[in-house]
Amino acid sequence: MQLKGKKVIIIGERDGVQGPAIEACVRSAGAEPVLVQTQCFV
Amino acid sequence: MVDYSSNQNAKPVVKGVSYFLAHVPSMVRHGSKPSREIGKDPSLLPPLLSHLETFDQAVAYPPNQVFIGNLDPDDLLHNIPRPWYQNPIPNSSRWGPFGEIMPEEEFYGMMKICDEFQILPMEEGFLKEIALKLKEHPLFTTEDLQKLDKGIPLEQIEKQLGEEETVPIYVRGDRLVGCLHRASGGGAEEDTNLVPGILLENLATRASGVLALRHLIAKTGGAQDIDYLLGCGEEAVGDRYNRGGGNMAKAIGELCGCGRATGSDVKAFCCAPVHAIVIAAGLVASNIFNNVVVVAGGSFAKLGMKFQGHLRHDMPILEDVLAGIAIWVTRDDGKSPVIRLDSIGKHEISSGSAQQAIIEKLVVQPLDRLGLKLTQIDKYATELHNPEVTEPQGSGNVPRTNYRTIGSFAVLRNEIQREELDHFVEVHGMPGFSPTQGHIASAVPYLGHSVRKMIAGEMKNAMFLAKGSLFLGRVTQLSDGISFILERNEGDK
């Protein structure tokens, strides 16, 4: 999947991969995060 | 006489730990998720009520027996198959070395005792019933029982339910026994931070904290010896001008005979108990206080949080307990396990939110500082949420995820091979057993077990690491975390 130029919604998980960490990866791939959240299910 | 003689580098130790569970199935409907969903779809209430556990079922539930110390966490791994709710422990007791599991009727008695503003009227016949039961309870006093003789007729309670926002109180699912209404006077009638739902939460938190602290005092030391109380629960006590004013700690201590203590609350989401233990250790080590107790009541809002997953799988609704904890930190007594002050790990503001960064700060850096390998910690206590609660709703096995992350660092550092990761998790981790009560589940449920094992000479050390989800408050995107190592006391060596 090519992320470059795409808009991305990011939902991370506290005990998994958190939103800001995914955001860093997504930005480095050239995509634009439009929503970044981290969920905590506990 | 209190001994304040100087001891320049006082070593802080954990002298006692207690855990309390109130089994409150009839309160599940008032948890945050159930109350919102039932409000949208009232047809959810009958199946919720039909999937509530009895008190005997809650007592026999293996993770609850681990929580109060009648079983070891590793018993859940080696001796008791899943699903645990289908493998109850025969002849199980509500009493354990760390505390007790209390039925909701008796817990409502403590809530009534905590009710200093007459916001919790209860039916007169019901109060008489529970007063008789609590007369036999070792931790209730004559003064307590005197507060239970002011019941009112059921008709008056039913009439008060007609008032806006009044919360009905039930036992056995749907037997009405009381209600919680607005406080009056001083503008309370208009205060959005003093609505009945918030007052109910705070009352339940105080009651569960009181019972945890009474258990701790009964087996650890005198109430009058306690200098300072550190609250670490999830409630927010306050009014319209000071929403989170706090000091639930002092309110709890008041009903436990802690006449010499003052206190304050540590607010750090789920990380608060471990933060509070570190602060308590610092207060003792610096000779400010001799005896500091960390205390918290339960998380009322989290009752029934994952009830939909449990109903989908036709399981009992397992989030039916309010938990309380109390931890006594004092100066070295030559016997109690030591909090290593040089082992504190902290997730810093600049650390970033990746799991790698969090574990680096909480686990790896403290161990490097002490010259230890990851494999040299006997047990890690991390997020200990019961997977039987979380998996049906799709939230996975949180302890296992955390232990595999820690173990992965051991692989990265060549301490173990990749194929040994499962074995690392088995030896240095444990199955989750804690109720999903937020702050309660973050590392501290293992503290009582580790203290017991270290005093018995069965364990050398344990690392406690907790995380907090600060981003949930919509103020910052930051996470949080803090850790410490507990070590067997070697006496004068």
C-alpha cells in the first residue's frame, strides 16, 4: 500500500502501538494524519 | 511515643498490603457504560440483570481468590483451566490473608456509615437486616452500627425517586432499598459537580477505601501510628468552584481512627498508585514521616464496562466488584521488603509514546543503573487486568501483551533467544487476575504476594511498573509511567 499523498485516520492502543507512534511512521511515509487518537481499553 | 530519631538514609519498606473487594452486582447498571447504553436502549436491562453473579459465585471465582491472597497468580497458569468462571474454587472463603470479598448488602452498610450529608436514605427494614450482619463483622464498631438506625419507609424512598437525577439503590438485582439524591444547602442543589451520580461514586470510593484501610490496620499496625495518607484513586471530589479538590485520603482516614494523620491525593490516571508508593518511599526515606499509607477505593465508573462482550458470549458480567487497596510504607524494620530508591524508572515528558520508549525508561534504564539483566528480576508486575474480562469485548490479553514487550527487550539485548520468549513470560510474568478497576490493576495487585514471598525467603526481587493514559483527559497526548524494584530485606547484611 502506498501511503504517500493519502489522508490517514490513526487509532492506536495504549498497550499496543500508541497513536503518536503510528503518526510518526505515517508522516515518514508521506501521508497526512487527519485524526490521531489512542484508545485505552482498560 | 513516636520515634523521630535521626536516621540519615532511612530505607523505606513495605510493611503491609491489603486488598478489598465489594461484590456489588446490583450497582453494575450504574457503571458508566451500562448506564449510558441502558439509557439509549432499556431492553438491555433484563439480560444484564439475568447475567449477574451471586455472591457465592464471586467468592469462588479464581481470580478474586488470587486478589485476596488465597491463591497465587501462577495457580491460574498451572492449576486452574480456563474459563475460570466455569471452574470455581470449592469451599472458598470470603476472607483471605490480604483482605476480604464483601457482599453488597454489607457494603451498602459502610456506604451509609460514610454518608455524612444524609444523601443516601435507606429502607428501615433493610438497615436493620444489615446492622445484624455487620455486628458480626470484626471491622465494624459500635459507633458504626449506631449510624445504621436511621432508616425510612420504602414509600418515602419511592417518592424521592421521582426527583430529578436521584439514583435508585438495589440489592439482588432489582429489590429497591434506597436512593441517592442531591445534597442540599450552600448551592448544592444547582452544582453540576454535586449531582447524585458523582456523589454516589465518591461515597462508594470512600467506603471501599475505608474497608481496605481497616483491613490493613487490623494486621499491620496502629491507626494512630500513621502520619500521612496518600490517596491514589480515580474519583474527583469537589464542587463547582473546585472540581477536583480531592483529599479522599483524609476522608478515608477519618473513619479508620487515623487521628494523627493528614493526607493528600495523587492524581495520575492508572499510574497513581505506583506514583504514590514512590512518593511515600521518599517521605519515609527523608525522615519527614515514619509511617505513610497509600490508599484507594474502587473505580465506580468501570463497573460493567465490558458488559456487552460478556452478554454476547453468554457469560456472567464479571465487572461486578469495587476494589480497594492500602499499602503501608515505613522505615526499615529488618524484615519487610525494601523499596529500592535507586531503582525508580520514570517515563519522561520527552520520552515519546512508543512502547519501546516506555519500556526503555521503566525497565531497561533502571536495570542498567543497577547492573542487572532483565532475567535477574524474579517477577515483573505490570498491567494485571483479568483477560477473561477483557477478551470477550475484543480488548485482548493486556498482561500478556506487556510481558511479551518486556521479554522482547531481553531478546534484543541477547539475554534470551527469540524461542525462549514464551518461557520468559511464564517465569517472569503471570496471568492477569485483577478486576478491571483502572488504577487498581496497574502493578499493585502483586505487591501483597511479593511481600509474602520475600518474607518467606521464596523471592529475591520484583519490579512494579505502571502506565497511565493521560490522553484520555483530552488535555495532553502524553502517556505516563513509573516503576520501582522491591527487594527482599537482607537484615543487617
